[in-house]
Amino acid sequence: MNFASDNVSPFCPEILEALTKEASANAPAYGGDEISQQLDAAFSELFGKDVAVIPVATGTAANCISLSALVSPYGGVVCHHEAHINEDESTGVAFFTGGAKLLPMDGPAAKLESSSLDTFIADRVDRGVHSVSPECVAITQATELGAVYSVDEVTAIGEVCRKHDLRLFMDGARFANAVAHLKCHPADVTWKAGVDAISFGATKNGAMAVDAIVLFDISLKSRIEQARKRSGHLHSKHRYLATQLLAYIQYDVWLKNAAHANEAAQALAEVLIRQGATLVHAAEGNELFVKMSPELAGKLRDAGLMFHGWPSLGTDVYRFVAAWNTDIVQITNLKTTLG
Amino acid sequence: MNFASDNVSPFCPEILEALTKEASANAPAYGGDEISQQLDAAFSELFGKDVAVIPVATGTAANCISLSALVSPYGGVVCHHEAHINEDESTGVAFFTGGAKLLPMDGPAAKLESSSLDTFIADRVDRGVHSVSPECVAITQATELGAVYSVDEVTAIGEVCRKHDLRLFMDGARFANAVAHLKCHPADVTWKAGVDAISFGATKNGAMAVDAIVLFDISLKSRIEQARKRSGHLHSKHRYLATQLLAYIQYDVWLKNAAHANEAAQALAEVLIRQGATLVHAAEGNELFVKMSPELAGKLRDAGLMFHGWPSLGTDVYRFVAAWNTDIVQITNLKTTLG
Amino acid sequence: MNFASDNVSPFCPEILEALTKEASANAPAYGGDEISQQLDAAFSELFGKDVAVIPVATGTAANCISLSALVSPYGGVVCHHEAHINEDESTGVAFFTGGAKLLPMDGPAAKLESSSLDTFIADRVDRGVHSVSPECVAITQATELGAVYSVDEVTAIGEVCRKHDLRLFMDGARFANAVAHLKCHPADVTWKAGVDAISFGATKNGAMAVDAIVLFDISLKSRIEQARKRSGHLHSKHRYLATQLLAYIQYDVWLKNAAHANEAAQALAEVLIRQGATLVHAAEGNELFVKMSPELAGKLRDAGLMFHGWPSLGTDVYRFVAAWNTDIVQITNLKTTLG
Amino acid sequence: MNFASDNVSPFCPEILEALTKEASANAPAYGGDEISQQLDAAFSELFGKDVAVIPVATGTAANCISLSALVSPYGGVVCHHEAHINEDESTGVAFFTGGAKLLPMDGPAAKLESSSLDTFIADRVDRGVHSVSPECVAITQATELGAVYSVDEVTAIGEVCRKHDLRLFMDGARFANAVAHLKCHPADVTWKAGVDAISFGATKNGAMAVDAIVLFDISLKSRIEQARKRSGHLHSKHRYLATQLLAYIQYDVWLKNAAHANEAAQALAEVLIRQGATLVHAAEGNELFVKMSPELAGKLRDAGLMFHGWPSLGTDVYRFVAAWNTDIVQITNLKTTLG
């Protein structure tokens, strides 16, 4: 079983069906088609607010293009050290923003805590043009270490942002897993909590290649569209991005897929703990970070499990990621197999 | 019938079939999968030379990422005024290259002519660090105005580039149409003629969203991969870019599709000429640029034809683009319909 | 005599005196000193309007930093083909603006004509995010070919800018020469005519190394100061930039120097015409562009005159530049020397 | 007495004299003059090796332009958290390099320690295009906290760089103070120790506005010159940068000025310690970082001393900087004044 990443999963049947249906007729290019035209309304309904949706094919694009409209070339983006934008997107943020600097800080399970954030920002000595001033805070929901911000936590961060006049961006590569865990309305952890824009992930959770930039502040739309085009992220056959996204949110496919992945992670956690592993922190989404002996790791690999070590948390820590298509029966069977 | 662009076409059955086949199993992310691993070999066979292939989802990305490895932030890219990189990619080239300047020149049917190119380059007064020196020449095959460079023409341009120590890049958004027209080996108009890198178009000609950067100079590979990642163009489910590309070149689908589009364009040209339109220049690929009266334009639109005016060629000039799925029987029937 | 450029001149006695006076006492760094604090008031008086002044050491810096606040990374700057920003500043504009594109056009003596400008802008087909939209017009006063815009001409250009909602920037590397020629108030050809910002040149006309960004739209100040710092153009001993500027505008040194240079150019023109040369266009500032035979050029060089050929105007065209320190008596003596 | 910074000092008599001497005659622009032509030879003699010298007006420009040739847009620059490039140059490094990322680490007195550096680099998990790989190490000599690297320390860092195939850059804003302290040959702590390029500071130590990029790897010269021009740092009256630099290194003015400033700092340290302050770490150059009570700070301010608090080292830590013109007699008199 492959727990290396949720990126190893294929795309889901609902999206295959939708793409197949769109594989025969002509339609206007660059988003002028009927399907693309439905995006704003569909996501506005989903979020209970007028939003603008700009789809792109990757999460890095969604994050970096969003930030390019939220921060100046002279500004700073406060994020967690473990943030994907800090650790996994090369120099993308500086590239798209024209130079903005990441200002990383710590926090448990890759979460920013509102009080530490407040202190971090307040403690930065503003030396005018010499120093870099924070202009935006970026959080990841669920975090890179598998934790989920509660509604209260995001709300408190939103308040810190307003207090310091900062933008709030959410990297929602695994937003579905977070909402499935929280069982809240998607509005509660986004615009109602003060989030200006989110990259609404779909690829990891059942799409082929699409994440959506969802703007709760619609005034950003024009800059985002300009930035998308000139960075080569405007697809000519734009409808296939839109087709994936609509199929993804219709009939709650996104939540169904995420709930399944979360459940699979829980099932796996149970198996691993029984084998002697311990969770580094509570598993809330579809990612597990576990501490275990080399012997156990070897035993699991011998049993056909694929997963990565996670050296930033310790040499004896490993990550397991479940996905929308992870077979829970097979996990349960592991109990027998592993003894 | 929709002749607005080849971008209005859907993706072709062979690609749907290939994607469907890849919609169930897990596979490593970011190009570590078996399908992605086949790309270099498949394209090396296609071009008769060891090449490196870096797929991206759009032509703008393919062009701009390629140029970022071919020109310095202080350098110039000689291209035609009508070039897509000059007219249709916003400020993408400057963005990806860190500032490189387009140095546009003229030429018939959006072609650079080798002798004019030689003069253009030689005539630029080199004022050291003050002025921008050409470092690369970019040509489009087939051109934005539907013309196709012959093998001799590309070869002559390649010689000018070597003479002046410049790189040669080919925007091959409609490369298939050009090769289908020339009936040459793809090597003849690329690396054998001195081309360093090509953006090998697939999206317009039957793919959903993929163009391939094909490097004839493999030493560029590492920089291209870095540039792709940090610009958000590395897909996590990379295999779906690879799947499209392999299906596209297997069994000569790319040439079959292009030959069909070219043939449809010829059939349409015949119809339009019979109606009183004249070709602005010979139709060699799948694009027609025709001069006609407003009356004729209105008559065609009344008959259900969709197409764009092309003001840069004159207020009475229009563009028609055929695609891999254009129905030639329907075109032939136009003869009757239009009278 | 050296007519190669006004850049070959040293700095003038008034500036030496002022610098010398400031060479002994300590003072706050980075513009916190008393002299720097006088700049805004001094230039506000000069221009008859509240302005913000941000000094830098070079004209390229003044131009490019200014444009970085007037145009987005996706926008275009309309300028003359001969404009310094287009021909002599490497890829500086793209670098500072994050990618903005120069949109060069023609016009007599390197001037933009308001009617052609209006047509040029109106004729650009706006294809949304695909194409580059003009956001700013940049003119040079006096022009790179030695012509001076009249008050009416600048005013008319300002009206075109307002009509199309564009910013208007003036490269005033030789602004003093223009004002000395026009004998107008500096306000008449700047903010009263619709100019948003000017790079107010001093280096060519008697300073050691300083040009001032003068903002008629004060709201741009903060962005300009950020851009100046991060591009390394904020001097720690800022007072020496300010000292030069204040000495330059006190007692009308700037106009005195420029009037002298203009007069010297006129005197030289007389000499050259008498020798058989013809002016390519009327000499209005301190630059002459003359057509003459190779024999005459040789004769002048033999007589010790230094000057450059100007191939963009023809192989028989040459440029002569007078400066604040050009010896007019020596020019008059040329009449005798040359016969 | 003003101990706020060495930037508050004026420029020194030797430089005033040299500038005055160059204030009357014409000379070629942009470095074509005789004085500028002497730079390479003069600095080659100073460093005992063929070097290339590119002068600019500020330290930020010297640092950032240098780094733009030492690191790719995808690469990382390892530096100390307190480094000027990390804390005081806005987003300059990202701007000039096209996106390169600073990778800050800790160390005593703002020094990188070779063993920690080795570990820091070795511990970074290379995740290919996803992560940022170190390509360059940047150290400051003397450091931002007033410490001086010994010859052995720089040599050891140079060895770590070679081991990991990294470039080594030195921010030498206070290089003179370091060499004056070490009493070594300038070669010993630069190219002989593995440094590729240094920004050789002059402004803080007696110049008006000039720092020199000195390249020990001459192959970098062309890129540096291109970067200087397009960032607006090539002065037209280049000779005045060169004049300052030559006067600065002739007759060892640079070392004389620095030795004086260092001596003044020592004298001040003695006074402050006697008053009850303690040094945070040994004072080696011209900067003191001292811990003292608010009462003592108040007493010193009442006595007319100007200095800054240094919150990054603690709320009770203050910085005092002596300069080339600090009056040592006046410091000695403080003993009496303060009692």
C-alpha cells in the first residue's frame, strides 16, 4: 500500500466521467466557455458569499499567484517554518511577488498560534525602508504536519491580522480534509474568520490537476488574472480545469473523498499504534506522523507499505498519507498480516 | 462551425483512452512514475537524437521557461512582431527571464527571413552594457500567420544564429501542422537545422493541456527543471502530462490530427475563395488569413461560421482555424449551403 | 574641445563649495539630516507646488525607480524609439518594474506627437490579459535628439494621457536645458501640463552624481522610497546628494549652467554651418545633430574637436554636446582656426 | 558626541582634496577615464593578485550586485541572522538575484562558525527542485556585532565552501576595521582564504559615497558590469567613484582611518566599563555592544552621547560606533566629565 503521499493517487471516477462528457464538443477558449462561467456561482454558493474563482493546475501556482496580489515586492509573508511555501516551492514566492520575503516562525504541528503570531509581529522592529515589514500571514489548513486549525484558531489569527493591518492567506491544499474533520461550514474557517484568499486544493484529493484560487476579496481578481496569464497558468482549454472543479464540488465529492482519506488515516493509526508506534501529535486529517523503531519501520516496509521518513521531526519519525482511494479493508487486514 | 481557434476543440479519443487507463492505479508523484520516465526515450526516438523532455500544461509556460534558460536577464530575444511571445503572452518573457527584452522585426507572413535577420543583428550598434545585445532568436513553426518555414529556411536561420553566436528557439505550438505540411522528418526542421529547444505543442492539436519543452541541448535540462518548479509548472500528478504526450505521439496521432486540420483548412480555403475571398498568403498549415468584403463576412456568419477579424493585417482580413476535429464533410456541404 | 557628451564635464564650483562646507561635521544618516530635510520645501518652491523629492545618484535609477511606481508588472510604457529608457538603460525598466514592457513609437526629433500618440494608443487592440496595455507615457525633455517640447506640446500629451487614463512621466536628464530654452516656469511643462513625476537631471549639468525624482503626485512617495532602498540607491551619507541638489537649484545655478551650455551649442552650430554642415533639426538645447561630409568631420577632429557619429540618424550624422563648462571664447576662436 | 553610526561621519580630507583636484577638467564618461582605468591595477597591488574592481555608491548595491553573479535565482545564500543582507537591505537580495533565498543561521557575535556551517549545510535535506540548495555563503567582516573573523576562521569557512562546492562572499562594509584589527595582509582574509568576491567598504570609513566590488574570480566581471548598469549603478561621471577609491587606498588612508576608529572604540570601551557597563562580547573593530542600566544610559545621554539601543541583543544592550573622525581626546575627557 502506498502511503508516500496523496499525490500518488489517480483522479476519481466523478472527474473522469465529467471530463469524458466534455471530450467531444467545441467550446470557447480561455474561460469563455459555459462551464468556466459557472465557477464563480458554484463556489459562491459553496462558501455562502460572492467569491471569484481562478483555477490553475498546481498548488504552487495557486499559492504564489495569490500571494503576488496580497504582498508588495518589499513586503513580508509570515508563515510557519514547515509551510509548503517556505520548504517546498523553491523560490516561487520571491519569483511571483517580485521579491517578497518569507518570515518563518514556529508553532506546534506546523500551526501558527495567534498569541505567538501577535508577539512575533509586534516584536519585529520596524526600521522603515531598511527592514521588511509583514504584509500578509499565510497559514496552511490542514497543516503540513497533519493538524487542523479549529474555527476559533483561524478566527483568532484573523483578528491578529486585522489588528496589524495584514492580509490573511490560506494554503488549502488539504482544505477538504480539514473541513471534513471539523464538520464545519467552509465559510467558518475562511472568510468569516478573516481569510482574504485561499488556494482550494483539489489535486491531492481526487482531481487530475487543478487547484482553485478563491478570492473572498473580489477586488483582487484583476491582478490575479494578469499574474496568472503572464506566468503561463491560463489554460487555453480552460474548461477542463473548470470541469474538474465542478465535478469535485458537486454532490460533495470533495468532502466525501476527504472524509474517506481521514477515516483511512485513523484506521491506519490504530494499526500502527498497536504495532508500537506513537503519534507525534494527534492525527486530524489524512496525514500521520509517527515515531517508531527502525525494526518496526522495516517490518512495515517488508509488508509492502510505502512511506517516507520525516527527518525534520527526528530520525525516527515517519509520515503516512492516506488518500481518497485508500482501501480501508486492506488497512484492516494489516492487523492480521502484521500480527 | 467554429473556426475561431484550434483551442476551441476538445481533446482527442486516443488521449481520453490513455487518461482513462491511468485513472485507477497509484503511481509516484512529480515525474517519478513509469510513464513519465518513458518521455525522454520516446521523444529521442521521434527526433532521432538524445533529447530531454520537460512537459508543462501551456504553450506560454513552454515558451517562457525555455527562454529563461537561453537568454540572460540583460539579453535580447529577436523575434517577429507578430510572434506569440511578443503579442500574446503579456509580459511573460520578461517575467521568466528576469528582464530580457524582445527585439521584434518584420518579415512576410510572420516569418523571419535569414538575410533580414542577419542584417538586423549586424546593424544593431553594440554599446556595451548600455544596450541590449541579442542572445537568442525565436521563430514560430508554423507561424502565427499560418505560414510554414521550409527546411532550408530554418537551416539558413540556424546558420545566422551560429554566425552571431546566438541560441535558436522554436515556438512549436503548431509544429505538427508544419511537419504534416512539409512531410519532412521532425529532425530536419529542428536540431539538424540548429534549433536548441522547441516548445512542442500538443494542446491545440488534440491534447487536453500539455506542451512539451524538448531540449536538443541537454545541458539546459537542470535549469529548465528548476525554472519549471519555481514557476508552479511541475505537476504533482505528472504522469497525466506524460500520458497525454505519449498518446499524442504514439501511432503518429500528432501527425494524423495535424494532417486532418491542414486538409480541413485547404477545403475551407477552396470554399471561401469560391465565395470571393482571397488568401492574404498561401495557407500552409491549419490557419487561413483571408481578405473579404463585410458582406461576405456577414453571409458566412449567418451561415453559422465562427471566426475572428484580424485587424493587424487590415480591417477586411479574417482568420479561420481548422482543428483535428473539424468536420470536412460539413465544409464540403458549405459549398451547397452558401451557393 | 570635448563635445562627446555633457557627461565628460566635471562638477561646478558652486557644488564643490557646498560639498566642501559639508566635509567636516557629523550629521544623521539616510536622509535624517537637516540638509536632506530641506529638499521637499526647496523643490516645492521651485515648482510652485507641494512635491516630494527622492534623490538618487544616476539618471537610470531616477527613471527606472519612478516607472516602478507608475506601471504594473503587466503594463506597458509608451515611449519614443530613441528614448534613453529604450536604448540606453539595458533591461533596467523591466528589472525595476518587474516586467513592464516598453512600447516604442516614432516621432520627429525623438518627440512624441500628441496626435500620433493618441492614435497609437487607440489603435492598440486590447486583448485583455493576453496583450500588454499601456499604463504610462514617458517623454524626454529635452529629447535624446536635442529637441525641446513646447509648453503646448507637453500639455497636449498630458491631455492624451488623461483621456486614456495613463500616467505621464518625464525623463528630465536635460530638463534644465529645456527650461532655459523655453524661458518658461518649470511648472508649465511639468505638473501644470499633467506630468506625474520627473527625473530632474543634475549630473549632466554641473553636479557630481545626483538626479532627483520629483513627485508631483505625492502619494507615490512611499513606494518610491521602498524601491530606492531595495535597489541599493539610498545613500547612507544622504546629505551629499541633498547638498549637491540644493547648491544646484540655489541662485538658479541649474538655469545659469544650462543657458550657458545652450548658448555654447548655438555658437558651435554657427561655426559648423559656416563650415558646410547642416543641422538635422533645429538645435534647441545643448545638443547638436549635424550632417556633414567625412572630410569636414576629419578636419574638425584634426582641429581637436571630439564628438560621436550618430548612426541611427545616418552614416553622415554626428552629435556635438556642449556643457556648463564649455568655453565659448574657444568656440568663437574656432572660426579663425578652421578658416 | 555622536556614536549612532559611522555613517554620521563626513568624508575625509584626503578624499576632499582628490575630488577638488578632479573638479575642473573634462574626462571620458562611464569609466573610460584615466583614473577609473587605474582601479584594477591599484587594487591588484593592494591584494597581491589580479582582481577586477567595480565601484558603486552604496554597500547594498555592492552586496546585492555581487550576489547576483554568485547565486542562481533558484539558489540559497547562507548567512548569519544578523547579516546586513538579511536584516537591513529590504528585499534587495531577492530583487537583484531574481529570487534567491537567504538561509540564515546563528553564531556568536554574528559570526558563522565553520563547524556549525558545515553541519547546517550537510543537514539540509536536498529535495531536488522542491527545496532551495545553498549555492553561496556570505560572511561580514567585521561582523554586524563588531566581531572580527581571524585568518584561521575565514580559511576554515573557505574550506567548508569548497567541500560543498559553494561560493564565498564577504560583505566588507567594515573590512578596513577588521584588517586594522588583525594587522594581517588583506589577502590573508580574502582570496587566500577562499573568498570569491568582497564588497570593499569605503563610505563608512571616510569616503563620501563609494564601495568597491572586488572580484578575486575575474570571470564574474562581465555579469557584474551588466548587473550594475541595468540597476542604475553605473555612474556617468564614474571618475568620481574612482577618485574616492584611489584616495582611500593611497598612502594607507583606509587603514589609518580604521585604526583610528578602532582605537577610539577601545578608549570609549574603557570609559563605559569604568561607568559600570559590560561588553556583550570583545570589541574588535569600531563597534561596541554594551550592557548597562537605564540609569547609566540616561546619564550618558545627558552628557551628550548619542547611541542606539540594540533590542535584538536585549533591552539593556546598546551600540556605540566610532568613526575615522571621532575625537579621542574628547573621549578621554569623558572620564572627568562622567566622574
